[in-house]
Amino acid sequence: MASLLRSLPLTLPPPSHTPPRSRLSLPGSSLSSSFANPIREGSKERGFELRSTGKFGSFLELKPENKPDPLEDFKESVSWLDCGGKKRFDVVIIGTGPAGLRLAEQVSRRGIRVCCVDPSPLSGWPNNYGSWVDEFEGMGLEDCLDTTWPMACVFIDDGRVKYLGRAYGRVGRRKLKSRLMEGCVEGGLVFHRAKVWEIKHKEFESSVVCDDGSEIKASLVVDASGFRSEFIKYDKPRKHGYQIAHGILAEVDEHPFDLDKMVLMDWRDSHMGNEPYLRKSNSETPTFLYAMPFSSKLIFLEETSLVSRPMLSYTEIKKRMVARLRHLGIRVTRVLEDEKCLIPMGGPLPMIPQSVMGIGGTSGFVHPSTGYMVARTLALAPLLAEVIAECLGSTRMIRGRPLHHKVWNGLWPTGRRCEREYYAFGMETLLKLDLSGTRRFFDTFFDLDPYYWQGFLSSRLSLVELAMLSLSLFGHASNPSRLDIITKCPAPLAEMMGNLALEAM
Ligand SMILES: Cc1cc2nc3c(=O)[nH]c(=O)nc-3n(C[C@H](O)[C@H](O)[C@H](O)COP(=O)(O)OP(=O)(O)OC[C@H]3O[C@@H](n4cnc5c(N)ncnc54)[C@H](O)[C@@H]3O)c2cc1C
């Protein structure tokens, strides 16, 4: 960050003040290295001036200038698959996103022979991940957050704002990926640069067929290829909700947000005063602004539909964002990065067990009510690694169906499946709320005992605690909010109870 600001002395004055606990200028942090060259070739200051938006222009006219840099430093130190040599491993992991790489690091540390296949294993991760700081502290990974805010805030409407005493952080993508890569290198993991096309199974062995013609055999194949995976099977209709969002890391003339608070949700809609069409659609399917202010001039802004079904259109999201930023007086002068976020949420779990193991976006890990996943995946991967090591480690050799049974049930024991039903119920309830209902819901939710709202957001509550949370929510709710619960929840509640009964059988 500091290097970014230093590199633009003519166009950007230094930030007016520094947020109390933000780590804005860690030397060598992923933030500073990702943006070491914030202005791309051919876009020097003159180009920057030309691309600046006019007073009433929109940030949509600006092209994103950066993409995350690849981790070239690992090119020499990692082991690459010798295509002429032996291609038999204990485990093949498809994908080097946060899920695949964390599992790869954890499994290879336990002495298991692992090959990780991805078209571009050293690429920088494209998404801007955020997480609660305590979740990363719990795993000893807090130094992989490149910026932290001591508080978060939620704007319910123009008159009400909630201040949440829970620190939030932005994941240093490069730092986290480097940390996991180092573990993989130490564990002797082998990478293969290819796309997996097909997975074949025999009784005790599977093999992946890649687009370069190679075929790699293993006792277990784990699919960590993200939401679009076609390798994981479902035995129930996939009734997802969708989180859709448009995000930009932007340089701005100014913004109105405090630097010591990240904005978890801004549900204000005063920007729609002159936009009757937008106001109507927003009151039916609301969106909020999520913002991480890094300095007075640099901010990550994301207009987000928490969950919708059918999915809200991406164009609609962008229109709302333009109207909101204009109303807030945020003039974007440069878009450093942008992201289109589309996250399938809820729906059934994959078929359990099945011959391919899944982790991350492929395995139902996304929190059905929030869309968050990274911290949970990082936390659960060691548990799965332990089960894999128990089955494939040197002392025991459990393969085939018993292995698939153990790994799937290790990751998704009955209790965790039941808890997920509850979180999916939360999503189904949110889907039924319009803007007024959503505001009433969060107004009550964030007034709950922090143990409950924090536990809910971090998937930490047991089924009994989730039931307590429901009672507490009902007890604290306003009368209109209670009416929402009584009139809109029976169908999702009945569905959840049915699914819980099936899980218990
Ligand atoms: C824009 C965006 C923002 C998000 N922000 C947050 C956030 O702030 N906090 C949070 O907790 N969650 C967030 N999420 C949700 C979730 O955490 C991410 O989607 C996360 O990246 C999922 O991790 P993953 O490892 O499962 O999959 P991915 O990160 O998608 O990685 C999949 C990997 O598999 C590879 N691959 C795909 N197909 C194949 C194939 N056939 N063969 C070989 N390799 C293959 C890909 O190249 C990729 O490297 C966000 C999601 C998106 C889309």
C-alpha cells in the first residue's frame, strides 16, 4: 500500500491519517508486493488523467489496471511432475485455490505422497478475501491478513448504524498462498500444470486424465476445483441461492467512511431518490455496499446481493453501485482491480460418500447465509488431512469404498450436516425478506449476544445453540419482524425439519 501511494506522488497526496490498527504498510506484505507496479505499461500519469472519470462519469468507464502477480519465486523450488516418470501417488488434488492448496499442504506434511494439478499452480488468487480476525488467529494465520480493522459497522438505514466490536481483516492473498506453497515444498508435494478432463475409477484406485494427455493414478482423488466443478455428484436437485456482487479496488478523490471500521453492510437506499425503477427493484431484492477503506484515497467497494433466487442481474448490481457511489460523493479516479463475484449458496450437500472427495467450493463449505468460506475451509482441511493420513499412512491401508466412506463422513459427520441444514434455513429465510424485512432482521440479529451472532457467522454454533439463537432472535424481534418470521418461515422450517429427520435416520 505504501509503495502504491509512494509511486503516485503527483496524483495522490499521502493519506490524511492512518487507521489505528490497520497494517497499511507492512514491508514485503502481499499488499505492497501485489501493487509494486500499480500503473501498468503504457498507462503513465497522462493515461491516468485521460481515464479519470468526469464529475458525473462512472467508474464503469475505467479499465482495471492490475491482476495479481504469479508467485514466480516458487518456480524453481517446487517439484514438477516428470511426465516421463512414475505417475502414481497416494492422493491427487485438483485445484490450487485456497481449499486445494491448504489440503495439499496439510496432507503432504503427514508424509502422504500428493500431486496437485492445476492449469496454473503459481497464479495469484484473483479474489479479494475478507475474514474475521479471530478466525485467522485461531489457526495461527493472522499474519496472513494484510490489513485489519478493529471494528466493523452495519448501516441499517439512514438513521441507524450498528458498530460491531469484532476485528475484520483482508486476506493477504500472496502471503497466504506463499505460506501454503512453502508447506507443500517442505512436504515434497509434486505439482502438475494441466487441466483435469476426466476421473476414472477402479475398485482401489482412481486416475485423472489431463488435457496434456497425461494420466495420474492415486488411491484418492480430491476435487478442489471450485464452484464450477463437474466431478462431484449430487443425488438431490441443486436448489441454490446465489450471492452476486461487483467489486473494485479503487483510488478515489475521497470517501465518507471511517478508516478504523470496515463496512460489513450498508443497506441505505437514499441514493435511489431520483431512480424510481432502481428503488422499486431494490426494495424487493435489496443489495448492500461492502467496503474496506485502506486509506482516505484507496478503498475496496463491492455492491452485493446477499442472496437471490433467481439470481439478480449483474447489470442491475452495477447500476445500483454507480448510483450509490455518486450519491456518496465517491469519485473513482482509478480502478486497480475488479472482481465479479458469483457464489452458489445453500442447496443440498454432495452425495455422501462418492468416489471423488470434495473440499472448498465443491463440497458445500460455503456458509449458506453469508457466502463466506475461506476461513472455514482453512480450518477444516487439517481434519480431513488427518482422516486421509489415518487411511493411507504407512501403518494402515484403507482404500476403495471404506476410504471414501471415511473421508466424506470425516468432513461431514452427522452433527455438521445438521448444523448446515440450519444455516441453509437461514438462507431460505433471507431469500423471503424484502429491504424492510432484511433491515429489521439485521437490526435484531446484531443486537443478539455476540456469542450468538459471531458464532452464527463463523459456523461455530451447535444445533442446540442454533435453536437458542432462534429463540433469542424471536424474543428480541420487533412485532413486524416477528410477523415476518411467522408468515415467511414455516415452509423453510418444515423443509429443514424434514431434512434433519432424514439426517438423523
Ligand atoms: C469474487 C469472489 C470473492 C469472494 N470473497 C470471499 C470472501 O471475502 N471471504 C470468503 O470467505 N469467501 C469468499 N468467496 C467465496 C470462496 O471463498 C471463494 O470462491 C474461494 O476462492 C473458493 O476456493 P476454492 O479453493 O474452493 O476454489 P477456487 O478458489 O475457485 O480455486 C479452484 C482452482 O481449481 C482450478 N481448476 C478448476 N478446474 C480445474 C480442472 N478441471 N483441472 C485442474 N484445475 C482446475 C482453478 O484454476 C483454481 O485454481 C469469494 C468468491 C468469489 C468468487
